[in-house]
Amino acid sequence: MQGILGKKLGMTQIFADDGQAHPVTVIQAGPCLVVQRKTADKDGYEAVQLGLVEERPARRVTKPQIGHFDKAGVAPMRRLVEFDVDSADESKAGDQVKVDIFSVDEFVDVVGTSKGKGFQGVIKRHGFGGGKATHGSMFHRAPGSIGQASDPSRVFPGTKLPGQTGNVRITKKNLRVVKIDAEKNLLFIKGAVPGPKNGYVAVKRAKRG
């Protein structure tokens, strides 16, 4: 199994044997259940669909979704994520996946959705410096010139402008697993991961690193 689905609980710090404090993110990783095993013969690719088991049951489940979960023999779940596997993987619907698939000092990639910050200006969105704050200045937080006059008479695509900030899919790569609590299904990963508290994240084995 290449990954697991979880929820970000927040950040804390852990002291190493040499006394150094390491900032870590605590993730409630699993337990997850295999909802569907996709194969190249039937679906065109090899993958495993996992669902996160939570205390709160899923609401507003449609009839097609009920049939999908009933076929796997599991209760409806709020969140489903697919992970790539090879053809030799023998996972089947109903199998349980826990945090012990990882080991301490292993490197992982964490995928999540960043915090949405709404419509923001160029200073907050792109880090522009802004104009002088002196008396009489008419240029403080504006973006400044964004194009030319008669030639080319347009704004080039990709120009940094105000707009929607955050709420995008982000992958943090090569984060080290510092500690694992198998009894409580907790995964302690060094550094920050994208998303707010109680946000869903997918933890995968690092592809490079």
C-alpha cells in the first residue's frame, strides 16, 4: 500500500534524543477501508480506492453511492481517495489499512488543500513591496504598471494581479516521519502540511528524495 488518508489535527513539537526541538504536524491517519480495487483489465489502470473511517457518519448519501458502498460491504464514508498500486497488489474490498504501513524516518509526500484567503491584493498574494508610505504619496498598495501603451496594447497572460488566494491543491514533498502512534492512528511528520485543522490530507510514500 502506497498511502493512506487522514485528517490534519494541528502542529506541536517533539524533542529528539540530542535535545533538539522539531516542529511536527500531527495527522490522524486512518484507519481506512478499501472500498474498491481497480484493475487494468476492467478499469484501465491499477489503483486502490480508500475511504476514511470517521466517528461522524456520512450524510446526504445518494443512491448510486449507497450501491457503491454496499458492493464493498462497508458503511458510507465522507472521503474517498485513490492510490496507485502495481498489478501484484492483492488488496480487496473491505481490507483495513492503518498507519503502520509507514515507518519512522521514512519520507512521505502530503497532498492537501491550502487555506482559502479570498480575494487579495498583490502585496498579500504575490509579495509586492508597495510604494512609499510618506506624506503625499498616492501609491501604497497598488500593483503599478501592468502593460504598455500602443504596442502591444494588452496585458500579457500570467501577469501578477489581485485575485483569489489559496484554496488550491498543494503537495509537500519529502517530509520525514518522526513518530508513529499505532494505537491512536497518529502520524507525526516533521514540518508543516497544507490545509486547516481537521482538513483532509493524503499521505503517500515519497517518489523522490
